[in-house]
Amino acid sequence: MTSEMLGVAEPVAVARRPGWATSIAWAAWLAAIVPSAGGLVLQALTGDASIPDSYGFRGWGALFALTCATVGAIILARQPGNRIGWIFAAAGILNGALQLAFEYANYGLLANPGSLPGAALAAWFASWVFVIPVLLVGPTLFLLFPEGSLLTPRWRWVLWAAVGNATLFGIGLAIRPGPLENFSSVENPFGIRSLGALEALVTAVQALLVVSVAASAGSLVGRYRGAGQTQRQQLKWVAFAALVVAMVLPLVQVAGKFGEDAFQLALLGIPIAAGIAVLRYRLYDIDVLINRTIVYGLLTAILAGVYTAMVGLMQRVFVTLTGERSDAAIVLSTIVVVTVFTPIRARLQAIVERRFKETHDPSRPLAEYVAALETRLGRIDQDVALRRLLHVVVDALDAPGGSISIGEGAGERLITTTGQAPFEPALLAVAGSDQARVRLAVGPRVGGAPYRDHDQAATGAAVAAVAEALAQQA
């Protein structure tokens, strides 16, 4: 463990935010919300018009813009230098512009043809600009999350490949000849007919963009393997949102419009999960959410397969015996599915818990910290050491927050607090005496999960070791 791990890697005190940070953050929010609101007004004005179906549901662009812009503004207001905040702010602004352009074109081209100037240009703009938010909230987010930097310099090639694919895809859509997407009566004003192979190129680049998204997701896996407890919790939030998206994606092919709507709603989870992770609000037990999603996702797929197979088998039996199909096949298949539900769920639960559940052992990071402190050459900075101890304990116990102080009686001095406050201590460790008496308290876990005796013992041993080290140099 390096000297950074002893106290300077994660400063406890929150830096004072400059006043301009909040202003810029909420200006970016307004830059997304104003065009989104304009688009929704135009959508309401065309509610009775005959508008051809588009992908998903109308108004999703405004909803996604609001979600991204709000998350981005909150992050930037608290952490102005955080690139994740800028990614979401930019995605929100672009989706707001997309919503306005799309509904402007609907009004000026379909609902009231000729009533608005530049409606064809708005339709052209809407036909390709969506590529940029896809790049931002897809590969770019996955490669930079949660610290705002690449895992290693080698990953820059994946980033550049994603940017290149997205650029070619957007340009291809912008200059593809023929009718515009969702506006079949409007020819692309910038289409280049001499590029005969452009359609095939757009399709190929689109496939490469999907590959870039998958490759960038590999960065999250690599980052998770070398991450500490706090960063792993952050990564789990985004992984959970991506898991939900991946599980809903097949519905697009099998459920038609419903599947498209479900997929779009699932996409909203990515900015929400990333915002929770960056701000480190432990509102839910993310391990339980991931566990339940995997279990019930697999359970649904298995039972759907069993049900389909049973209906087909029973119908064959009835046709063989009676020469006719029968609704009894559906009834019997439903009974079979209900019967096997509990055993399958229990088996899947056991498999998922063995495979995916992470065992939290606080003794290891606490022991590593104490060992590094004891072998440190030179004088220990008391406040820095205690601040770092609190952070190691909070991370190791997955606690929502805590406090640490030194001294006894009237001379006791609060060093720092972190996380949610105020709170009633759910775990308390006190060691040492007089000026070297260390008192560390952490709040109750979200959801009421109790601390184990092992947690208390590991924390108490670490606090005692730090108190002894401070007493020896006093």
C-alpha cells in the first residue's frame, strides 16, 4: 500500500465549489429543457394529425433529454471538473434539439404542410443527429466511467474507433440519397446520388458502431477487476442499468411497438444509474437488484420456453387423440409452468448467488491499511491518517457514512465526517486513551442490514492499531 493510500488519495474535505460551476450546470440544463419543451408543445399541437409511426413513442427524446440534463447538471454543480457530468449535459442538449427538430418537422411537413420555414432542414437534422448522443452515452461513457479518464492509454484506440464509426455513420445518414427517415415524402436535401454504395457503407458502419459499444463495455470489466470497494459499487450501478437494457433488447424483435417502448424506457436507466454512482448515494442495495434482475430475467426466459414447448406438445397429443386442437392444452401447460416455477426459481437463485454474489470481508483492506501505517517511515500525519482510516472503514463496511474524532473528554476533537449525516451510530469502535483516544462511528446500512460481529472485530482492531501508533509517536 502506497503513501497515497495512507491519506492523500481520497481527501475527506469537500472542496469549495466556485459560484460559476452551479450557473454553468443549470444553464446547460436549460439549454436542454427549453427546446424539449418546445418540441412537446408542437407534439401536442399535432396530436390529432396523421403522423406515421416512428421508433418507440413520441416524446421519448424530451424525456431522455430531461433525464440526461438533470443528471449532468447535478454532477457538474457538485463536481465541476467531472467529465461524466459534461457527457450527460451534452447528451441532454442534443436530445432536446433532436426533440424540437423532429416535432418541428412533423408540424411543418405532415400536420400543416408549408406552415413553418425550414421544416425539411429540421427533418434532415433529426435524421442523423441522434448518433452523437449514442456515442456519448454509449462508448464514451463506458470508457471514461466513473473517474472521467481511460482505464489505460491503450483504450484510446477503442475510443477513437468509436468516434470514427459514429462520425462515418452520421455523415452517411446525412448525405444518403432518397427519402428521409420518418418523412418519406421529403427527399434528403443534401443527398448525393453518385454515391451508389453508400447504403451498404452505412449498414456496415452501423454494425461497427455496435461492436464499438460492446468493446467499450469491456473497459468496465477491466476497471472492475482492479477497483476498490467504492468504485466497484459505482460500476455495479452502470452494469445493472446495462443489464436491464440487454435483457429488454430482444423484445424489440418479438414484441413490436411494445418492445421498442420498453427498450427506450430501459435506456433511461443508464443516466440515472450513472448519476447515482458518481454522487455515491446508496439508495438501494445494488447487489440485490443485480441478483433479482438476473434471476427473474433467466426465469422468465426459461418459463417462456417451457410454456411454448408444452403448448406445442399438448396440442400434438390432442390432435393425435381427437383430430382437433384444444384449449385444454393451454390450461395444462399453464399448470405445468406454475408447478415448476418455485423449484426453478430456487435453483437459479442458488446458482446466481454462488456465481455473482461478492463476499465482503472488511478485515483485508483494514489490515492492509494498518500494515502500511505501521511500516511507514517518518512521522505520521495524525489528521491525514485518521481521515484515511475513516474512508477505508466506510468503504470496507459499505456504510453510508461515518465520523472519526481524537482526544478524550473536553479535549476531544472531531477530525471529519463523511457520507450521510447526522446519523445514529450503528457500529462504534473506541481505542486508546488521553490525547491518543480514537473514536470511530459509522451509520446504519441502508435497508437495515446489521453489521456482523466480524465487522465489529475488524474495525475495532484497526482503530486500536491506529490509536497505538499515534500514542507511540506522541
